Amino acid sequence: MSLPRFLDIEYCQTDDALFPTAIAWSLADGQMKTVVIAPEDAWLPEDGDLGDIDLLYLEEQGVPLLELARELHEDLPDQTVYVDGLDPDEILVDLIFSAVRQDAPFEIAPISELITGLDSETLEDRRRQLLFDEGLEPQLPENGVYSLLLLAHEEGYLEE
């Protein structure tokens, strides 16, 4: 039996824009992948206002969407992928895959659908506490995935 899969997406949101900037996901063996995302031109606001997002960094370091889509197809085919349930993850995944004219190879579900013994608020409080206890920056997607892995482990979902 493979382990549950987790995903976290960081994003830019302004009055005129919403798009993913980085993504991390876990694999069947519990390892993680994380990438910075090169944005589509169509995602960028005409006024160029991206708040504190460094567009040059995204363009230079970001993975092209077609490459990202290919990796996600390879790593998460026909999976239910769990997210913290706080961010517009489904919209962001749709943006990635619609930009390359593909369907996402996985379904997104909030962590509360995996860990049903705790309510959503308790799960989020515990996830935040794990981030704090581990000294992790919550805005990094790999830390978001790691905290979900820790939470699932605590609740017995990663036992072998």
C-alpha cells in the first residue's frame, strides 16, 4: 500500500492576479519534490503589480509549466492528493493544467477527508504547531507538505 500523497502550492494574489509561484508534493515513498513555477504571461497583471513577488526570479528559476505537468502526471496519476484546505489549491491546479491544455491527473481533497477523527480547526491548529515546533517557515510549500506528512504520521496514516 502506498502512502497518502500531499501537495502545497504557494501563490501570488493581488487585485488583478492569482497564479501559482511554487509547488511541493509528496511521493509514494514519503519523499518530496518542490519546484518554483515559471508563470504564464497571461497570468500577469497588465499593471505589473505583483506585490512582493520577484517576477525575475520566477522567470529565471521557474520550471516551465509543460515540464511541471509532465512530472505531476508521472508522480501522482489517479491519486487523491491531500492539501491543508486553506488555499485556493483547486483553482491553482486548474490554472497549471489549463495552461498546457491538460486535465489534472489527480483529485484534490482537504486533509480533513483523510484524518476524520479531528475537526478542520483542530487539524489546522496542530499543523501550525508542527510548523512552529520544527522551526519551519509556513510560506514554503515543502514545509506545508512536510507538516501534513508529520500530521498524518502522528495520526497513524504513515505506519508501515
